[in-house]
Amino acid sequence: MLMGCQQSIKPQALVIPANLKQPCPDLLKLESGQGKEILRVMVDDRRKYVECSQRHAAVVSSIEQPSK
């Protein structure tokens, strides 16, 4: 039946950069209850969270982009 008129459309492979495939880093272990130690760990945890969150958002964005 009109099969000769149809085009074969192959989905494009999604290429995600290697830096976006990295797992989130481990968080520091709180060794003491001293204020400066708590602050250092909290700042480090926040930095790691933001970096991981940005990578996650970039992956989601690349998946949701319409193919060209």
C-alpha cells in the first residue's frame, strides 16, 4: 500500500557530556561539634549541592530540548 512514500525516521542519539554524567560527590563527615567545623561542613555541603543541582538541571534540559 503506499509504503514507498514513507520516510524512515530514526531517533537521534542523545549525547550527554561526560562532566554531566559524574555522580554527586560524597559529603564531608562532621568530626566534631565545634562551630567552625560545623560551618566548614555546611559551606562545603552547600557548594557540592549547588554543583550537583546544576549538572542535574543541565541533563534534564538536554533531554527536554527538541531534536534538531
